Amino acid sequence: MNLAYRDIKHNLLRFVLTNFGLSLLLGIVIMMTGVYGGLIDDALRQARAANADIWVVEAGTKGPFAEASRIAGDTRELVSRVYGIERAGSVTYQSVQAEVNGAPLRLFLIGFEPGRPGGPRKIDAGREILRSHYEMIVDRRAGLKIGQEVPLGTRGHKFTVVGLMQNEVTSAGDPVAYITLRDAQALQFESAPPSARRELARGGGVQTNDQVNAIIAKVSPYVPANEVATALSRWKHLAALTQAQQETMLSKVVIERARKQQLLIMVLLVIVSAVIIALIVYTLTMDKVRSIATLKFVGAPDRTIIGLIVQQALSMGIFGYFAGLALVIVFRPFFPRRLIFDPESIVAVFVITVVMCLAASTLGIRLALKVDPAEALASSG
């Protein structure tokens, strides 16, 4: 006879309602693991999308993602002549705010040279950029359609969407858009007409927008990237980071505070879940004090009573886990941030849930073992 099954069957409605609430809590724990995975993946996504071996930035900076970096536009030609460099491309990175159909739209804009490193990794729909001006490839999360126009910059130039990407967002959740380097330089470095006229009136001269944020370089497979980066760093006005150094900078420095916040929230949710499971098990055990006393009176061993409580705790945890996982999967497409799950994190949450249930059941077990068999006679009297 399975006492836990009989008790659950006898109080089925209470068991289902209790597990529904528990599944919501465990679903939030599972969701937070997805948010954490998405945060890491989004932070590294743009660095990996460039498919670079070396990042050449302004001397004294760790740009272009960690801090501002500006170098002359002709630096690409200099970098291309360095021994070991196969291909190089200039890129710019900037966040822009636009308004489309009366609604605000925030984009992370990447300027690149078509045909050189730094362009979009994969186009999900539409085509590549073919014109030198006013064409854009954007992620689907921006809510834009092919052929739609987006006004950008102080001059209000309209960029036509010619291609769509999938899952290309920043660590802040902003959709990524690609335009030509010339257009990006005009948006980032060109002053608005009133400002330009004022600067000329002050005798400041005409400002050039032939600047970039970084040079992306592909290194020959026969030459170590570290050696090329060391050679480039000898130039006093430049600094060079390998792809591994760039990823470390992003994951360990740029998003370090956000990563710790996510971990802290996950730990707090696990603790809250354990406390709630312990209280539920304790309450269910208190409701069964008479039944436990009767079992002891008829000679049932302690392991039978312990098994009853442990089985109920595990059934609640496992049921709540899979119900919470199902809820997360169903509502995942509607979540404002990308949720990235890997098998290791899913298994880890399941193991944590089982351990929580076993630890929480000890509170009910202690109560059950203290029950006096004489209470069965007192209750029935």
C-alpha cells in the first residue's frame, strides 16, 4: 500500500492547487536561468558575430564595447599591411533612438564595409545591402518589415529595411541593425547643420567624420593571433585585443554587475522555494497527526512514516518543476528578453529541486517522529 498516493488521492484538489502555486515559483527559477543564459549569450553575440581574430582599438581603451574608441578611418589600410593579417574591416557601434509610426524604437547600429569582416552573420529574410547609402538590415525584434523606412540622424535620412535577422540583440535587449560604414560615420561623427555652422564661425574648421570605432582583422591560420596583436600594440596610437580577450572583457567586466544581480536573484528564489516547500510539508504533516499516531499505534515502523512524507515532498517538487518548465516553454516567445536554456542548467535546476524537497521534508519528519501513538486513542475518544 502506498500511503503517500492514497493521501494525495484523498486530498487531490488541495494537492493540485498547492502544486500549481509551487510550479509558478519554480517556473520563475527556471526562467531566471534562461535570463542568465540569455544575458551571457547576448553580451558575446556581437563580438562573435564579427567573426574576428583581433580587435584593433584606440590606445589606452578596451573598446569598442567596454568604452569609447575612435581611430582614424585610414587605419584599416595600415592594419592590412601587418604580417599575418589576411583581411580587415572598419566598424562603428552606436545606440540610436528613432520613431516609427509614432512609436519609439531603440536600435544598436553597426556600420560595416560590405565585402569585409564585420557584417551581419546571417540574414533570415530579404537580401544583403547593395546600395552605398540608406539601406538597413535589422533584427526581427525591432518589429520592422522589409521595405519599411526608418528615419535616423539629425538630418532625418530614411533607411529602407532590406533584410531581417533573427536573435541579434545586445545585452540590454536592443535589436541590432546594420548599415554601411559611410552612413554610420555620418550618423555618429557628423555634426548637425546648426552646430557645424557655429563651429565654422568660431574658426574651428570643418570636422571630418572619417573615424571608426574599431578595426576587425582576420589572421592567417599559420600565424598565432597573439603575436599579431603584440605587433599591432607596438604602435603607440593603437591597442589590440584577441577575440578571447574581447569575450573575457565582455563577460567578466562589461556585464559583471548584471551577471551578479541575476545570480543573487536566482539564489534568493531557490531559498524562498525551499522555505515554501518546507512550510507546505510541515502543514500537510500537521494535518495528518492523527493518521500518523494511528499508524504508530498499529505498529507501523518509522521508515513507513518517513517514506510517506518524503514521497509527498518529492511528488510536489517534481510535479511543480515539470509544470513550471512547461509554463516557461509556452510563454517563452512572449518574454521581452531572450531566454537561453542549456541541458546543464535544466538538469541543475531539477537536481536543486530534488535536494530542496529532501531538505524541506526533514521539518515534517521531525514532527512526525515526535507524534505520540497515544494521540490516536485521545483523538478517537
